[in-house]
Amino acid sequence: MDLPFLLALKVAASASMGILIGLERTWAHKEAGVRSFAIAALLGTLSWLVAPTLAYVQVGIVLVVLLLVNVYAMWNERSLEITTSLALAAANVLGIVIGIGNFFLAFASALVITALLAWKTELVTFSSKLTVAEIRGTLLLGFLTVVVYPLLPDRFIDPWKVLNPRSVWLSVVIVSGLSFVNYVLLRQFGTRGIHYSAVLGGVVNSATTTALLGQAVQDGASTVAAAPTDVVLSDLAMILRNWALVVIFSFPQGLRASLSTVIVLVPMMLAAGMVALFAIWGSRRSRQKASHHPGREAPQQLEQEAPQKRQLKSPLELRSVLGFGVLFLLLTVISGVAHRLFGAIGFLAVVVAGALASAASSSVLVGQQLGRGQVAGSSAAIAMFLATLVGLLENIVIFWFVTRKPGPSLRLVLLTAPIVLVGVMAVVIVTIFGW
């Protein structure tokens, strides 16, 4: 590249990056705005182009100036601009990064900085809702990932090549991390309505979510007609989670390895979504008709005002993590032995049995077997259909036992039937064509 053009490109990129961050600060009504940030970024770029030593010196000067500005503000009993000062210093350093020639790192960092500045209200609200247990759960996840995982051997420790401790622990960390992120989202957005709670809760634990929905019906905190629909939304989230886990853990063999499973689970997921949409649409039509009768209480109001008397437990509680780890370890060992002794039938039996305790563990197991090339795609698809079927039937049984109401339970059966029928058709297609 021509040298004058490269120099002009670096200057333009540096100014643009500073303007990007400065625009947000101007919008937030801060004294340091577009011009200050653009000049700080250009100062870093130009100093590096002149001499790297000069760049290091000017970084120190910028930090001293920012420190003096904040000391002066504190002396005059004005509010400190710590965040803006740090952003200005970061813009100066990113100007040096552009001078070095790493445009990607500079602009990616600038976008992150701008997002953090712009989302101040959302981040403060998010952090204020976190509990001590959730903060400890984050620390536990970090400990499991950074400390425990590197200490485990990355090899099979048995002569049958079934058990790889690091692979098992990585599965535990990934599933626990995904569940915890969704659990935090549930805590943040679940109060917006019971439909949000049903979907987000279904990703964490659909069985527990179904029990909570049934208990809400039993306590009179939710409309009887809406509860089966919310269970279907939870089932939709469970199917989506199972599909995602299979794809993630079979990825070493490429997306084609999980194609059969996708052909089975995605139509079931779409069927669940269509069933839920039609049920919600019918429920809204019923509410519109009921609104013409003043003597009837609007069920939507009951639904939205219903307090959450119970909550899902954090998936990063030590007992939950160890329980899932032990369960997945047992399933890994038993499925490996069963597959060697009884072939695909033994593997299917273990997956179905494991789904009774945790459909997520069965999904991870199927994904790992696909990733290692130890099971055929059609067998994995049948296994995931059976595991999902177990989860669907389990939710129906749980809902019946909690509510003891035959009407809503029968409605849930009728809503679940199309999902199962679509799954059966998909399994037949996969079996016939050998995908």
C-alpha cells in the first residue's frame, strides 16, 4: 500500500474512532465531547508515527492531565468524571493501536467502550437486580473454568476409550454457563409477563417451570386457560435448548453431523411455536369478547399481576453443578458400555433413561457421540426424538399432578399432540432416506 495513503487512512480512522466515542459523551452532556476524544485519539496515532517512545511519554502526560482535572473538580466540590476520563485515556491508547496498524482491535474496542457508556442505565439496573447467590454463581463458574478444567487430564482414562475427564468437565461448564446466563435473563425479564417466564424458564429447567405454572393455577394466581399454553412455550424452549446443545457438541464433525437431529427437532420446535401462537391468539379473542361484559374479570390482568411466589434455583449452585456433573459422568460411562454391548439399542435406552432426570444431559451426550463419530446421524435423531418425547410427557404428568384439574391437563395433551406427531413424521423421513 502506498505510504501517503496508509498515513491518511490511519489519521482518518483515528479521528473517526474518537468521534464515535465523543458523540456518545456529547449526547450524555459531558464537557469532554467530540473534539476532545478525536484529538486524544489523533494524539496517540501521531505520536506513534513520530516515535514509539514519544507515544509512551504522551500517554503518561494524558493520564497526569486527567488526574489533575479530577483533583481540581473534587477541590471545587464538583462531581468527578472518572468514567469519561477513563474513556478519554482509552481513546488515546486506541489511537496508538491504529498507529501500529491494528484497525480491527481499535474499532472493536471503540464499539465496546461506546456501548458500555451508552448502556449506563441498563447496566446499573441489571447489576442492581443481581443477588449474592448469582454473584457467587459467577465466581463458581470462573473457578470451574479457570482452575478445575486445566487440571483434568485431556485423554481417555479407561481402556474402552469412553471417559475423558476434561471433555466431561467442559460439557458441565458449557451447560452450566448457558443455563446460568438464561437464569439471569429470567430474573431480569421474567417480571414482564408469564409468557417470558415460561420461555426463559423452559431453557433452564422445563420440568420445574411446568411445576411452577401448575402451582400458579392451583393457587389461583394464573388463568386456567392460559397455563397449558405457557407449558407449551416452556416445551418450545426445551426443544430449542436440546437442539442447540446437540449442534454445539457435535460441531467438531461439522454441521452435517447434526443434520438428522436438526431435521427432527426443528420441525417439532416450529410446531410448538405454531401451537402456542394459535393458542395465544384464541385466548386474546376470548378476552376481547369478555371485555364487552363488565361483570367478567379480564384474565390478562390476573395473569400480569400474578406474583412469582416461587422461583427457579440458580443452575450454578454447588449442588446443581455437582449433581449435573455426576449425572453426566454416569450417562457417559453407562452409554459407552451399553453401546459396546448392545449397540444402538443400548445407546437409545441410556439416552431415554437419562432424559427422565435431565434432557440437557442426554442432549450433550448425543452431541458428543456425534462429534466423535461414534453414533450414526439417524440413531442420534431417533435418540433426541425419544429424549424430547420423554420431556414432553413428563411435563404433562407434572402438570396433572400439581393442578389436579382434568380440563387444563387434557388441553395440554391436545396442544402437545401436534408436536409429537410432527416429530414422528420427521423421524420416519430420516429413517427412510437414511440421513
